[in-house]
Amino acid sequence: MKILVLNGPNLNFLGIREKGIYGTEDYHALVSMLEEKARQEGHELEIYQSNYEGGIIDKIQEAYHNGTEGIIINPGAFTHYSYAVRDALGSVEIPKVEVHISNVHKREEFRHTSVTAPVCTGQVVGLGLKGYALAMDFLTGK
Ligand code: DQA
């Protein structure tokens, strides 16, 4: 199965930013964990991170053209206000899982709203980096 993993702004700073909230594992560890899992299970995986809204949107549009069958997205702070990312996600009929490392519902009020979740198949929240693996299991039917 062809899967795209998208990470939005500041997720490249995992292991550096707010370790009490996001943990000590860095972005490279996340990428390695997902690549290894995909390899073991025989899936084709592309992992992309951008601090720019347009970069995320371009990748979602590319997924429409290149036969991607599932999208795992942690839009970072774009989750809470980016109608442009929401519209891009809403434009493609590919199964999509939104992932948040932290439990956004326990945090500041502005994090309780996701403008992107309503156009996703479902959401994994607050389970750390494991959330990405669980999202992959869902998409692959494992
Ligand atoms: C996050 C939660 C967002 O509120 C925040 O802006 C992030 C990371 C998470 O994975 O918990 O950048 O999406």
C-alpha cells in the first residue's frame, strides 16, 4: 500500500521542543520507526515535513495524482486554523488519519479545535509517536 505521512510546522523540532509534552525522541527517530514498520509490512512510504502551509498542500495535491492510498497527517498548529490545509484534505478522497502526539484536549483552549479533523477519516490524539504507527495500522487494515 502506498502511504504518505505529512508533518506540519515545528515537528522537525521533535526532541528539542517542549520535551515534557512531545517527548525526547527526535524527528529522525519518528522517521526511522515508520520506515522500518513500512519495510517490515511491505508498504511504500513517503514521509514529508514542512514548516510551510503551501508545502503541505502541494503534497496533498500530489497524492491525488500519484496513486497514494492513505494519508497520515499531523498538521501541527495548522490544525487549529488552516482552512487552506482543510480544503486540500477535503479535495482528495483518500483515507486520511489526523495524528496529534500530545493530548490537545488537555492543553490550551485554542488547541481544542481542529479545522482539519472534519475532513479526515479519523483522529489519533495523545498517544505519542505510537499514534503514527496506529494510524498506519488502521489505513493498512492491520
Ligand atoms: C500537535 C499539537 C498542536 O497543537 C501543535 O501546534 C503541534 C503539535 C501534536 O502533535 O500534539 O505542533 O499537532
